[in-house]
Amino acid sequence: MEAPSILPLALENISLRHDGQQILDRINMLVARRRTTVVLGPNGAGKSMLLKVAHGLIEPDSGAVRWSGLPGAAAHARQAMVFQKPVLLNRSVLANIVHAVRLQGVARAKAVHRAHTALDYVGLGDMAVRPARSLSGGEQQRLSFARAWARDPEVLFLDEPTASLDPAASWSIEQIIVELRREGRTAILSTHDLAMARRLADDLVFLHRGRALEAGSAEQLFADPKTPELAAFLKGELHW
Amino acid sequence: MVRAIGAFLLAAAITASAPSLAETIRVASTTSTEASGLFDHLLPRFTAATGIRVRVIAVGTGQAIRLARRGDADVLLVHHRPSEEAFVREGYGLRRHPLMHNDFVIVGPASDPAGIRGSNDAIAAFRKIRGAKAMFLSRGDDSGTHRRERSLWRETGTAPSERSGWYREIGAGMGRTLNTAAAMPAYTLVDHGTWLSFGNRGPLRLLVEGDRRLRNPYGVIAVDPKRHPHVRAKAALRFVAWLVSAAGQRAIGSFRIGGRMLFHPAARPAGSRVAAE
Amino acid sequence: MSNLTEGFAAAFRLLFGFDADLWEIIILSLEVNFAAVVLSCLIGLPLGGALAVYRFRGRKAVIVLVNALMGLPPVVVGLLVYLVLSRSGPLGSLNILFTPGAMVIAQAILVTPIVTALTRQIIENLWQDYREQLTSLGSSRRRAIPTLLWDGRTAVLTAILAGFGRAAAEVGAVIIVGGNIAHHTRTMTTAIALETGRGNLALALGLGIVLVTLAILLNAAAWMVRERSMPETALIAANR
């Protein structure tokens, strides 16, 4: 964590069209250091796309993603992303993490050591030799977090990480997210789960049909929504 | 990547050429000599006598001549005298040596619809087959046997056309032609050696033999090193010399299947002439 | 009918009589097939992987071409290789016509399109699932190819076996460039052609049965290697 910070992250006027639909519409957003920013919104609001654009997986049609000071490639090395459905390689639990760490140019022995530490971090320490795909859904998602953590990222993109999990597994994932914040990492979390947003958010961006309708401190927005859409969403009355 | 493949090919080339430290020559020859087992009988004797190893590529006479013309063989051993003489005349080969002969026979279904059984006149037999429009299967592959068959048909006055219905060209070697003729069944021309060693006769029987015009002479020619400098001319000439020598001729004469001599030695008893070349 | 029973009897005698000539032929066949497949994999695996992950102009045309080349007639390949390696051909001075090396080259030309085309299909399917995750981990397309090949190893092994099957079964190419020379370039398939020509149908069939038996043994061995290297298939089955 000693490397110079790549934050704040600024999204400037991001627009994205796909199959003739406006997925993202002139989005402006600022992500500050050491805070958890929750991108909240109903299904289909464009949350995943927004995270992928910010992470550099998708090129926006217009607008810019600016990381403080560093050019894109150098900034990318300080980020990690956890997807809604974990994509694990067809090899052992440990090898999945070793592969990710080795991609950072770390020597094999050191990568193995780091992978073991990462598995302990998420509580999968005794599953190192298991084939990754034999794990349960919740364990697979914890492995995804371990893989992300092993890369020692400053910024983590978490795309609906608990959406496909049962309550117990979701709870253990939330514990990891809390721990990540305690370590001083910055998370950008997308979710449609209001309760989870209330528990985890420092800052909030409310996304609706590709537009960022409101942004600000979570406390303030939850207490006093300015737009009827957010107000309806907070009452559980806005579904898309 | 590229280097790995290069290394592989190099290794393959080295392993391929390694055994040739012991001198090895290539003989382009015909299916009849290979399939009858003659080479299995001759070559160990030659190698024992000289230390030279022989590799036989057995194809039709036409293809064997083309291989030798391109320089892909050191010795040509085939059975179509006019083509062999042309090969020498055009400067591809040294001298042609008569080596041995056997004979062609006409085989056909045991029921013999054309009624040729027992004849010793090949031309008359061919005329009867045409008269009866009985099925006849031609090699059609430009082999020595095929060329001979065409010239026999020409002697009957008119060569049959493939469109006539009863005359079929298969475009295959002797063995496949016999297999097919047995299945149809049909008449066909075959060299005696292949016929004797052939294991799948089915309804086919030997019907006509003994005509002087069915004699099948084999010749042997070393490829001319002036045309193809890479050929192993010395070893090739030793092979030719051995074949026509008393020892080689004895070996040919001692090759029997079921007690029958398949190839009759035919070289004039003067092997010294070859060595002088 | 009698030919069939005689064929099985001949196969039995050949295999269990440990006929020296037969074993020589079997070993040469396996060597040639194996070398051709290795050569094809050296070319086909990276090429198939590259066709799967890179996007460039003319890519579709290349894919169509490679797929079409899977159906190359062995006789045509044999003839082309013959003309190239012939003493009067451009590579005649290598002096490898009518050697096992020439047979390896001809078979590699037949097998490479199969390995390439099947690998391309396998890797392209994997890449669709893995692309975002691997890109997120900082893997370049080039670096992703070996990762994907290893992850798709089950399917890739099947592709390689398909290539091996093609090499082991073909006769048209090897008989032209090898010459079917006794004790030198005689393989299972050219020996079968020869014995058929001699009218020894039972012996030819016996050799064919030996060939099929070898193919079954080889595939069984590959299957066991696969099971051993990837116990997770068994584990997943146990979990469900």
C-alpha cells in the first residue's frame, strides 16, 4: 500500500451504447480514497457496465476515465475486480491465485507464499489443493476475493458479489468487504440490495436507466433523497 | 517456435539419413516383383554378398519410370521393354540388361462365359471375350501389365473403348484389380507370379497361358549419374551386376512358390560387361 | 464371413506371436504418427489459440480456410510433398524422400489443420467466458493463450487425439512419400494396402484389427491420464 495512490478516480461524461440501447448516459462520478462507494440501482440500470468501464474492460463511446497521475496501464495494475459469477480456472484453488499473482511478474515461490496468505485471509486455508470448481458457490466467491486481494490492489471493483449467494455465504462475503475497507482499500461496489448498501456504503451513486440521478454521502442520500426515483427505490417501489 | 520446428525437422532429417552410412540404394520397381515376394528372396542374398542395402519402391511400371526420371531412384527394374529402351535412349539410364522373364496369363470366372479355357492363343481369347461381351477388367494404370494388355487388344484389330460396357478400367494395381475381378467376376490379364502368390482368387481360374506373345520380360537399368549426379551409381551398378551374374541368376531361379518357378533367369551369361560400364 | 473369422485369428496370431516384422511396423507407425502429431501441435496449438483470441482483418477467411483444410485428401498432400521433396523438386537436396521424415512431414500437413481448427473452436468458447476475468487480472491476449490451452486441456487432448486418429488411419500420403519400403517406411496402413494387393485379405484384416486395437489402447491411456490429472470431475460428481 506504500505505492503512490491512483485515487481519486474521475469518470467524466461517460456514455455507452450497446445494441442500439443507451446503457450509460453522460455519467460523472468521483471516487475518493479509502471509502466504499456503492453504485445502487435496480436491475438493468447499467451498474455492471459502469464498473467495467471504470476498470478498463469496456471502452466507453465517449467520455474519459481518469486515474490520478498514473497512465491507464500502471493504474490497472493497482486494481482488481470481483465479478457476480466467479470465473475460476480449471485447476486447484491455490493455482488459481498463483496464476493471478504471477501475472504481476512475481516469482513463483513468492507467489505461492502470497497465495497461501490470501487463502487464510478468506478462510479457505485448508482447501488449497482442492480443484477450484469443486467448491460451493460461496467458497468460489471467497476464492475470487482471495485472488483479488493477493494482488494487493488499492481499488477493488465488486460487481454484485453476493447476488447469486445464499444469506450465510453473503454474510461471509460482507465480512471480507468490511475487512478490505479496514485495511485502507477503496471499494466500488455495485448492488441492488438496499440493506447491503446501507450497511456498507460511505458514498452512494444512484443509477437509473443509465443515468446517475444522485451522488453524495450515503448518510445524506438515504436520509433525504432528492429525486422521486431514489425515494421510490428506498421505499422498495422502484423495480427497474 | 520456429526454431523448435526447425530443430525437429533437422533431427528428423538426421535420423532419416543416419542408416545410409551403410550404403543404401533405391530401386523403383513394379508391384508384381514386390507382391510375389521375389525381393524378399533376392535382397538378403545381395546384401550378404556386398553389404549394400536395397530399398524397393514398388509401383506400376509407368510410375516407376517417372520416379527414376525425376532422380528419385538409383535403379529401375520394370517390365515394359519399349519404355525401358526409351528411358535409356533419352539419357536417363545406362544400359538396359535383360534380367528375367515370366509370362502373363488370362484369368477369368470359372464359368468362362466367353469359352476361352484351354486355348493357348491370347489374341483369339481376347476376340472371344469381345464377341461374348464378357466383362473384362483392365488395370488402366499405365503399368507394364496395362501397356501389354493394350498392345494385345491392338493385335486383335480394334482396341475396346471404356464406353463399350463390358470393358472396364479400374485404375489400380494388380492386387486390387484381381480382388475386383474376383468380385465381379471378370476376365483380366495378370502376370503369372502375382497370380500364383495371390490369395483371394474366389471364382477366378487360370484360363489361358503359354502363348509366346504373353511372355513378360523384365529389364534392369542403373540411372545415369550424368543426368542425376546424386545417384549412388557405383552401388547401383554393383546391384545390376550381381543380378545378372551367375549368383544373381541362380537366386532368381531358386525362387519358388508351391514348388513352381515364378521368374525365369534371362540374362546372357556375361556379368563382366556390366562391371566394365 | 470366413475372411472375418480368419482376420480375427490372424490378428491374434500376429499380436501374440510377437512377429518381429509386425512389431517393427507397429513401432515405425507409432513413431511417424507421434512425430507428426507433435509437430502439428507445435504449430496448431498456438495458431489455434491465436485465431481464437486475436481479432484482425481476414480472420474469418483464415478460419474458413483452416476448417476446409481439415478435409485435405491425403493423396493430394502426398503428391504435393512428393513433388517438393523429389530430387527434381525444390527441396530435393534434403534427400528425405522415401524416408520416415518425409512421412512425418506429409502427415503433419494433414493433422495440423485438424489440431488448429478444433483448438480454435475450443479456445474461442473459453475466451468468451474468461476474457473479462483474465483482462482484469492484467493478462494480455498473448499471455492468455497458454492459460486457455491448459484450462481447455480435456477438450484440447481430444482434438489432439482426433489428429492422431487421422495420422494413424491415412494411407494415401505415406504410401506416396514413404514408398512402402520393407523394413524402412512400411507402416500399418501401407502394409494393409500391400497385403490387400496380395490378396491376403485375412492378413490385411488382421493388421487392421491390430491397428484398431492400438487406437483403442492409446485412447484408453489418454483417458486415464486425463482422469488422473483432473480428479475434479470425480469430485464434482461426488458433490452433486
